[in-house]
Amino acid sequence: MAKKNKMKPRELREAQKKARQLKAAEINNNAAPAIAAMPAAEVIAPAAEKKKSSVKAAGMKSILVSENKMYITSFGKGNSAVLEYEVDNNDYNKTQLSSKGSSNIELHGVNEVNITFSSKHGFESGVEINTSNPTHRSGESSPVRCDMLGLKSELEKRFFGKTFDDNIHIQLIYNILDIEKILAVYVTNIVYALNNMLGVKGSESHDDFIGYLSTFNTYKVFTNPNGSTLSDDKKENIRKSLSKFNALLKTKRLGYFGLEEPKTKDTRVSQAYKKRVYHMLAIVGQIRQCVFHDKSGAKRFDLYSFINNIDSEYRDTLDYLVDERFDSINKGFVQGNKVNISLLIDMMKGYEADDIIRLYYDFIVLKSQKNLGFSIKKLREKMLEEYGYRFKDKQYDPVRSKMYKLMDFLLFCNYYRNDVVAGEVLVRKLRFSMTDDEKEGIYADEAAKLWGKFRNDFENIADHMNGDVIKELGKADMYFDEKILDSEKKNASDLLYFSKMIYMLTYFLDGKEINDLLTTLISKFDNIKEFLKIMKSSAVDVECELTAGYKLFNDSQRITNELFIVKNIASMRKPAASAKLTMFRDALTILGIDDNITDDRISEILKLKEKGKGIHGLRNFITNNVIESSRFVYLIKYANAQKIREVAKNEKVVMFVLGGIPDTQIERYYKSCVEFPDMNSSLEAKRSELARMIKNISFDDFKNVKQQAKGRENVAKERAKAVIGLYLTVMYLLVKNLVNVNARYVIAIHCLERDFGLYKEIIPELASKNLKNDYRILSQTLCELCDDRDESPNLFLKKNKRLRKCVEVDINNADSSMTRKYRNCIAHLTVVRELKEYIGDIRTVDSYFSIYHYVMQRCITKRENDTKQEEKIKYEDDLLKNHGYTKDFVKALNSPFGYNIPRFKNLSIEQLFDRNEYLTEK
């Protein structure tokens, strides 16, 4: 064995200094360079922002440590990890584990501080790159660093039943915890939206009937609790929930989620629908209990297994929902796509007809092109942008969608079937790219290669984009043996119930939310699958037996594949027809009509009960430009139509939101919304004019708009459409960003509940404590352990006395009532509900963070007759005097999170809050 080359102290300090300098350079490269003040004409664009570290771009995926061994992995195909090297932590001898054909990096050397390697294929191939050695820890006996919270061992015991001297198990655990965090956010938002849909006036802050729904009760018990053996208190809670459940059904607002009660006199069919809806809401409520409260050890609260342990009627509903979706997709697939399939069969001479149908099913239904690792759409756009000028002609506008879909399908077949290697090479190039500009260049180069290959095919497609040809193909019969799709078609039995449960959640989400949720879940399950594969490999071979509540993750590969399917079949559902009257009411209200308007008056204004040609112009205009807008639907889910109209009258707030919209987009809005636009006016003046228009928007502005308009009337109609679009966009950005800000605090509450349960296992002082009584108790106890006996397991507090003292001050500036109300306001998105009540009092609107905390603090200090006022309103004078949020109050309210100092600071200090999460119009 080679002797370990021990560094001298001075050499070690120099190596550490170099490592810090390298890290600083890495950070600086990731930051956008500042531009010095200079005349506008001379300002140069900043260098393209670096999107990833050079270490990742060069192909290194992770460095795993297990006892006295270190394992270095690289990126393989997709998200897979390739085990490259094993390094002995005693003498730094290395052993290559990868084969010559699969190796992506070359390891040059390892010492106490740094690891030096180079890429074999991509970023600066052959150039040496340094990264820090994770086993270098001053004064620690183990090569594995202790986590700052001091919870690594407890987490390992919870998930694996024992502790480990490695950093592999904890990384797998962190991926599972990330799943729970994102579910906490989305389920909290869903519960809020459903409660908000009730629209009960005067009690909006307290309606949380979903919280009392339980999967422990069958639908029979829910509808008739008196016949059950439950306690009287539980029966009363169920009766209240049943009353609100029926009220929600009566509002017809579930129609916004595409849920519609069948029109039938058959009570059995109607009851079956209500039963399914109850199951869906109860499952949502159960997931919320699992992710928002630490109930570890209670089998019925296991997020990953409770669905298998409750009454089978719930699983029957999940089966029904998934099968209904697959049936709607599969039914008449060929007849619904026969024009495109006929064109493809005619053009793709090298393929059998049956094979084309199977591939097209893959493309349209399973959307396998999204799993290639690059964008087929972007490649096609690059091809047409550079070479396909002909296809931009206006003559193709009526058939452009069909034409592009056929082009994309040919490109998909090329990479999916004909030239798989070319696709893998493209994925690798994109992975090694450092910036967005580099990615654009890679797509442009690939598009140049493809153009020569597909030019004739694209020309052929364009030649077939003829109305008469398409019409004849649509009339023609197409016969085929449906059994050829049997191997492709899916049904509910193909999915685990966890995946079906995630599909059910998508009923209550819009398209962007669905994509974000599923993309994150797929990434996390894919990571977990890779960790398990490495742990089970012959080279690493560490124990990876998950405890009972987490056995589901043994199927991470299968779940990853299933969630791909869920992502591809899930979509924002069209509102139900039965909800139209409710939606017209909401649409007219958001445009300024009093929400007390009667149904008869709505029908009269929109001529809903009248028949005849050309009389439904206003109805159709409202339908097309308000009801069918995803932004309108989002506003109704999360806000109140009447209150949104009132908030829009606040020019300061509207100007702030407009300030976040890019200048080029403002120019377009100004030109399309203003009747006589002065395009030479300043951007500030243009924003001011748009804000004035939003403030004064009125239903009277649109009641005379004609749907089938010509000439000047058509110009007026287009202008009205633009104004409504701008109005809904601005209010959507305001509400959406506040929901996003709230999500950061939802995650903090989720982590507080989880960490409190973990700390209780190792801190006797917490064993008898209840977090609900005082949410400061965890931070307070951990600080006291540092002060009294220096026995706190929390290194954040233990190693930083100055910051610990600051946290203690913030704890003392709060009280249990404040923090309890703060927690409840976060859980119920009270800021969004109460926005209209307080936003008008803000003196300066310059960030969503400031809006959020001003409204939150006004809610916290709101006088209530049944509580002691002195403690709750100690900050009220500052709020009312300064008309802005109080920084010390933010820190006091966030003191329950003080045990995790980085999180506490990021959530409490505006300058550290991640502004990149705010949405802008793109």
C-alpha cells in the first residue's frame, strides 16, 4: 500500500487557500457581471450567464463517501450515474471502475483538499478542473461531515433503521424529503383553492372543511355519521364537513376543475359522482395531513402506503379516474388522427402502416419525444428559422399546427428509431454546455445537419397542406386491426396507486403546475433509483434496506416510468359545461359588475336563454377572452372576483407589477390597448397609461363589442381583447407571485414539523412538548442547550454565538399566540385572501416580499375581542405609522425557524429572499 502523503501545515493552508479561491472564482463566474454606467448607446450586453458549474459541465456527477472509500461518478445516459473511480481515503490510491467505453472523465489526482480531473468528451476536454475533496474535515475523525442540524443519524434510522458512516444514504434521504416538500406546497395550495371555491362571505379565513375530511371514513359514514361508532365530537365535525361539501357542489365551482355532475334522473349515477368527488377531496386532505404534520410511526399517516391500507372504495375511485383518462385517449385514436396518419403512411415509404400507427400513438399519447433529453420543437424551430422561410407564409396559418406536428413527428422518428446514437450525442453536447447561448448554438448546428436530411420531407408535408386534400382524407374510411396498439395502450392496472394518486392531484392544477410538480417528482425518483443502483453495485455494496414506511422507493425505477406517463396524459381540464352560469357570474364580476347580480340578469345581459343567429356576440366574447383564459381560472381558484377588481384600482400595485414585465412586452401592450398610442412617449408614461386603464376597467367598456366585427368595429374588438388580456395577466402575476412567496414559508413549516419530530428522539427536554402549543419551542430549546451546557446537537447555533443571540432576541420578541397565528395564516394563504383589505395602506410597493409581509403583519395584529391585545399588537403602531412591514416583526414571526439559521435569514431578510422566483410576463 502506498504511504499517505501527509501535507505540512503551511502546505495545507496554501492548498486550502487555493481551494477557496477556486470556489470564489466559480461563484463569480456564475454571477452576471455588473455593467458600469455609460451612455445608453454604448452599453454592451453582459456575457452569457453561466448556468452550471464547470465540474458538472465536465461530466462529474457526484462524489460519494463510504467509510474509508470515496466513489466518483459521472453522468451517463439520461440521468444515470457511471461509477468511474474508487479512491482510498488513507493513501489516495485510485482504482478505475468504469470500462474504457463507458468512461467520461479522467482522474488526475487527489489530495487532502482537492480532486483534479478532466473531461474526456465535453467541456474543455482534457483541461484539468479542480473540485474540493469532501473528506477533508478539520479535527473530525470521520471522513463524513456531520450535518449542521445534527439530524443525519436520526434521519438514517427513520429511513433505514440504523446509522451509516457514509454520505450516500443521507443523499438518498434528502431526495425523498424533497418529494415531501413539493407535495406540501401543492397540496396546501389545492386545499386552499377548494376552500376558496366555497366563497362563503364573512368566514373566508376559517373555512377549511378539507382538513376534517378523512380517508379513515367510508362515504357511507361521511353521509350518515349517526350510524357509525365514532365519538360525538367526530360525528359533529363530519356533519359540518358534509354541509360544506354539499355547499361546494351547489356552487358549481368544481366545474373549474372539469368535474361535472351527470345530468340524469338516475340517483345512483349522481351518488356515484358525489362519492368519487368525496374520495378525491378526502385523499387530498389525507396527503396534507401526511406532509404538513409530523406523524411518523403512525402507519395510517404513511404518505407512501396509506392508500393501500384504507377502504378499497378509495382505490376504486383512483382506478376509475385513470381508466377514464386512458379510455378517452384510446377511444377512436386512429379515427381522430386519420388525416395525419394517412399523410404519414403516404410519405414514409420505408415504414409499414402498422408501425407508423404505433409510433404515432407513442408520439401523440405517450409523448415519448419528451423523454429524449432534448427539444424536438426547438430543433424544428431552428430549422425553419434558418432555412424554412417558405413555411412562414400566411397561407399556412390555418394548417400551421398540423404541419408542425407532422414535421415534429418525422424528427421524433429519426431519433427514436433510426438514429438513436445521434440523439445520445446531442444530449451529451447539451449537458456539457455552460450557458443558454451555447445550447442555442448546439441546436443551430444540429438543425443545419437535419435540414439536408429532411428538406424534401418538409416540402412534401407543405405540399399536402391543402384544404381540399385534408377534407378528402377526413372523409375517407380507414380500417386497421386495433390489436396492433395493444402493446402500446395503458390502463389503470399498469400504474401503482401512488402514481394514480399523483394523477388525481393534477385534477386541481393548471398546466404549468402539473409540469412543475411532475418534472420535480420524476427527477427525485430518478435520483433515488440511481442511488439504490450504486448502493447495490458490487463495487460499493452498502446496505440499503428501507424501513416499512418507505418500501415504495424500492420501485423507484417503475415509478419514474409511471410518472412520465402521468405527466404526458395529465392536462388542465376544460371547465364543465354545467358551471357556465357560475363562470359567467365570476367573469362579469371580475370585469366590474356587482357580484350580487341575479342569475336572471346575467342571462338577460348575455342572452343565454335566447336562440338565434348573431345575437350571442357578447356571450362568445366573454367566453373566449375571459372564461377560457387560464389566468382567469387561476384567479378564481386563488382569489375572489370582486376583490380582484378592487385591488386592480390600486395604481401603485399595478405599476409595480407592470414594472416587472419586459419593456418590449410593455411596448406591445401599449400599442394594442391604447386607442391613440403615442409610441414616442417614455416607458414610464406607457406603464402609467396602462395602469390607468386597468384601474378604470369596466364591464361597460365591453358590452357593445361585436364578436363578428369588421373594419373599425374589429379594431375596437381587438383592443378590448388586449385590455382584458393585460388586466388578467397583471392580476395573475400579482396573485401567483404571492402564492409563490407563501410556498417558501409552507416549506419552512413542513420542515419545522418534521425536524421537531426528529429532535424529540434525541433531546429529552422536547419529549413532552407539543409544537402546537408554542411553535418557538424547538428554536428556544436548542438555544438554551447551547447556553446552559453546550450540548445542543445543532451546529448552526452551537458554532455561531452571535447569530444565536440574535435568534434568542427574536424569540423573545414574539409570543406563542403570534407564531401560532402566523403558522395558520401561512397554511391557509391568508395573505392572498386578505390582500384587498390592507394593500391600499402600503406607502411604497417595491417587492412581493414587502407586500406579503405587510399584509401578513396586518393580519397578525388584527384586533380580536377574544384574545389578549397587548402581546398581539405590539408592532401595530409601527405598521400604521410607517405604512410598510416591520423588519423586526418579520424576524420575530420567523423565530420558529431560527434553529436553521440559513433558512431563517433567507426568509427574514428581503435582500436574501430569492427574487428569481418572481414571475414576469414572457
